[in-house]
Amino acid sequence: MTPVTTPRRQEGCVAPLTLEAEDPSQPGFGTTFDGAADTWHVTVKGGRVVTSTKRGFSQGSSLPLPGLYVPADVENRQKFRRLAEDWYANRPSVSSRVRDMCMHDSYQKIIGMGRAALPFVFEELKKGPDHWFPALHYITEENPVPAEDAGILDRMAKAWLEWGARNGYC
Amino acid sequence: MVKTDTNRWNLRGVALVSTFAQAPAPSVTDKWWKRVSPVAPDSRRADGPPEAPEAWTTGVLENEFAALALGVARNEVIWALLPIASPKTADRLRRVPAMGACGEVLDLFESLIKKWYSHSDLPLLDRQGVKAALVADAGSSQNEALRIMAPCLKTVHIDTENSCDFVYQVNRPAPSKVLGGGTHLNVLSKCFVDTAKPREALSEVGVSVDADVPEVVFAATVALEVGTQRGGPRGFKASMVLFREYLWHIKSIARTGIRRGRRKA
């Protein structure tokens, strides 16, 4: 079998726009390229174009070529998932005070996501009661839990899930 | 001539890159979006370092499989169609993502961009080129990807059973059929095997992953760049016919593969 070689450029050709290899330290969403990778990697995430600043998409070009488009809601889900997994894995033990658990950096970042995080918080709450109530309270500025149910996780979760359903979050 | 299986090639992405003599004003690019896009933008972002700011406008088209993106940096403008990664496109994330059959998506792209060329505010274009990536799904077999690629390459043989890390790049200049006057197009093709990780991709968009979803999938890929040397500035009519000629070359490669080049006169 004849070995594959790249032919030399024909004499007299004008300079082509150049295909450049993507920066392997910045893989695109859900894909990895082999050594032949090109700039189709660059990803638009949640409307934000994630680019490699080291390499333009073509010679003399300052703009990268977009790859996949990740809508903002999907990007929020990805972000929430990362933060929630980190909180589950690294929060103080369940015997600690709730306040300490909620001061965890990832938990605070989830609160910082604002209402965009609510659908995902309610999804977690449906799986089983956990200490998502402070986050829900801070984000919504509501407290649908009756005073007599305070501290009873099952009932608190039920009250919040009903609130979430009434307000279109779950 | 051996024809490739036209239906096999899907479009991974396509972009029109235009360079103007002067940077367009943001108010002008807003008008461009309204004229070209059938949908309102779902995001507008400014990115890039202060010395080289980028502005991106993006919107999901009604078919929900493709997003339109308009990027502006200095005097350069990109219009692009790109696949969407979301739970709605989960079936497509099981393969190397693509927007649909090559010809159909290019027709959609052309119908959108034609509206841009007819905009009265469009200044003279210094240079323009089209980039596209064609993919043909090969499932979990890298060798199958090479077998798909083989009939596309008329001048080389591939050992499809014992090769890996295959790369073939060639520029086939061709005289412009619409502009004439010694204008030559560069038709740069780069062939390789692309990979995707469906399990990772599905998980990222929040879709549960079945046990039968493979870890890695492969696709024969032809990345194309079609453009001209700086011959401008050109008016929008000449630019539009040139753009259509670029698309013709891409469709031709999807249909018949990469043919032998013709020497310049």
C-alpha cells in the first residue's frame, strides 16, 4: 500500500487561509480531537464564545471559529451539577451545623446563580430531602415552610416542592 | 468517476468569514442580525481582551438543531451555523455532532446569508472565505472512518485496516467560474478522523446515559476552507456570487470527493 503523504503545494498557489491545530488544553464541549484536530473545537457556551487566545482560527484572523452551541440553560445545568457534586463530596459532615454546610464555597456559588439554579435545586430535592432550604430561601426570599414543620426535613422538602410547582420551577 | 455516498456526509459546521476595509459599527451589526436571522438572539456577549474585543450574537434556529452566530472583531465578521448541544439534540450527541445533511444545511445557510448581502448598509468587502466541516458517522470503528474516507481521496491510497492518526491536507486552486479575470479560488481540504465522547456529552447536558452508549465514536471528517486571495474591495453583488461559488465547491466535494487539481493557466 502506498504510504500517505501530503503533496507539496503547487507552485504559484496563492496563500490559503490556514487550518490551525486547536489548543489541546482547551478541549471543546464533549469532543476530543486527535493530532489532526482543527479549530472546530472552539465552543460557544451559553452564548459565550470560549476561545483559545493563543491561536486564531486562521492566518491573519482575530476571531476563532465557533464549534458547538450550548444554550444558557444547559450551561447552567452543567455549572450547577459541578457545584452540587463538589458540595456533596466536600461539605462538612451532616452532623455539623447547617450554617457550616451552607457556608461551603460551592453552596454559596449556587446561591449566586440566583433563580437560574432553582429548577436544578428542586430536582435535587425531589431525589430526597437535603439542606437546600437555605439556598432556596436566599434565592427566592420566600419561606413556605409552616413554623411547626421547621427542622423536619421531609415536611420542609414537601412544602418547598409545592411552592416550586406553584411557581413553575418543577 | 467513483462517487461518494452523498447522503453520508453531514455538516458539522459552516462559517462565512468576511473582512471589511473598516470595522462595522455595533448599531449596524444589530441591523444585520435582524435582517438575516428569523429568530431573536438569545444571547449577546462581548468577549476578548480590550485591545481585541469580540462581540457575539447567537440564536437557536427554529429547527432546534442549529444555532446562528454572528461574531464581530475589528473589521472581521463571521456568520456561522453550528450544532446545538442540549437535551433536545441528545440523539445527535451519540455521534460526532452535526446539523444535518450537507446539502440541506448549506442551502439553509445560503438562504440566510443572501439576506445579509442584500442589506443596503453592507460596506465593501476586502476578503471573504467559507469554512465548513463535513463528517460521516463511523460508529465505534476508526477503521470504518478510514473506509468511508478512502473513496473521497482520488490521488492517495489509505491502508484502512492498519492505519491510525491519518491526516491528509491539500490545496486545489481552481479558477473562479463567476468572476473570471484570473481570479483563483483556494480550495483547502484537510481529511482526518474525528472523535467524540457521547457518554460525556450526554451527561454534560443532563441526559441519562444508557449502557449501550459507547465511550468514543469516530467520524470521517473533511475540513474545508474556500477563499480567494485579496482581490478586493468587492461590492456585495460580486461577493454574493463568490459566496455561492464557494458553497458549490463544498457540495461538489461532498458529492464526488477531492479530485485531481488543475494547473493554473
